[in-house]
Amino acid sequence: MTLRSLGRDEALVTVCALLLLLGLAQGLGFTHGATLMTRTIAYALAAVSLSFLIGQCGLVSFGHAAPFGIGAYAVLIAGEAGIREILVVLPLAAGAAALFCGLTGAIALRTRGVYFIMITLAFAQMAFYVAASLSDYGGDDGMAINGRSTFLGIKVLRSETSLTLLCIAMLGLALFMFQRLSASRFGLMLRAARANESKVVALGLAPYRHRLIALSVAGAVAGLAGALLANQVEYVSPALMGWHISGELIVMVVLGGIGRPVGAVIGALVVTLLDESLGHLTEHWRLGLGLVIILVALMRDANVRSLLRGAVR
């Protein structure tokens, strides 16, 4: 397999790298490794979906935490209703998040630029306050989940390693899907509309519909990410829909390179590692993250992968 073919099979390479990292962590006796990887991959999954929106559509959503949190709440609400089957919970989380993005996107997509950013933030804050008002599910304080989801009635996800493997599989599928979408006519339409929407409309095409579908698909993937994170921490609160989560997802995308789904995975890894390393030293660890962002922005292509290429050379 050549380097060029590896570049085309980014999803496979990413999955293999994560499996190797998981095996290495367990081999070295790093018991916290699987937990850390699960959290990282959950955020990476949400960041990958946002990277697709920004890179293919030019849509910078500052409300991407809303579908992320909705996916988490789907796990909580389904669990309280006695539904814990993962084959039901994951589609439910994805569907609820996609529905939210579809309904709000129908309005938000009528705006552009900073107005789109602000209206997505407004919708996310509305979702935040709705979640905070759900007194039956903990209100503003949130609520613990009564056990993780099951697979065919078996509690396999009680094992942190099993949950991590599920997250890796979901991330690999998402990367493959977005890669195929980007290479399809659908992706070509999105990029054409991003470059010159008036010409696309003049040709009799409908970029609005394509963008709405893209927004719903990205929301569904973010919902899956939220559902996976909820299973890992076994706790859900409105904070998952907060604007700071949306900000962190954008930071992950920027660090890895806008429009590069695998780069978003690297960005999520960087943010998580900074949280783990600096978070134990000071509660102001985001100052360190800010310095990293400034350094990356000043470097060529403004992404971590460029730094890695420069180091190899």
C-alpha cells in the first residue's frame, strides 16, 4: 500500500492507529487509557461532523453542542423509559439530533456569515434552557444514567474497552461516510455553492436543500457522539449543550485543519491531552490551549498536521 493510497484510506488508517494506541495503553498497564480514549473519540466524532460542515458547506455553526447534548439526553430519557438496547438508543439519539438540526437549520440557512453563527448559537441556548427546565431529568444539575446501554440484552458496554471499541468503530464509519460524501456529486454541489452560490442557483440547482441535508447528517453524527459520551460518563446535564462546548469543537477543527475530518481527530486529541495534563496543574489550563491555538494559527496552513510534516522534513 502506497502513501497516496493511505491518504485516500484515512478512515482505515485512523481506526488502525486508535486500535494500536488502545493496545499499547493496555499493554503498558495504563488503566485510565480506555476511559481517556472513549472521551477523546466521542468529542472527535462531533468535531469531525462540524469539520464537514465548515469545510464542505462553509457553515460555521456555534451551536453544534445542541445536537451533541440532545444525543446524550436521548440516552438518559430512553433509559428512564426502560430502553437500554444500544441498537435502539443510538438511532434514537441520531434521529433526535438530526430532527433538531433539520428544523432549526430550515431557519438558520436563510442567513449567512456572522448571522448564521449567531442564530445557531441562539438555537443552542434555547435547547440548553429547555434541558435545564426538565425537572424530571435533573433540571439544571443534570442526572445520572441508571446503567449503560446493553447489546442484545447483554451488558457488554460495562467494560470500558468494549465501549472504546464501539467508539472507534463509529468514528471509522463516520470518517468513511464523510469521505464518500465529499467525493460525491453531493459534496461537489456543497463546495460549488460555498464558492459561488449565485451561479449554482442560476443553473437551476437547489443548494439550500443540499445544505439542509448536510446540516441534518452532521447533527445526527454529533448526536451519536453525545450518546457515546453519555454512556461513558453515565451522567447528563445541560452543560453538554453550553456554548463553551461548541467553542471547544470549533477549536478542535481549527487545530486539525478546517475541512480535514482526520485533522479534527488530531485536534480533539490535542485538546483532551492538554485538559488531562494541564487540568491537574491549574483550573486555567485553557490559557495554555489559547497559546497553542495562537502558535498553530501563525504556522503554515494553521493546522497541526502541517507542524507534523514540518517536523518530519
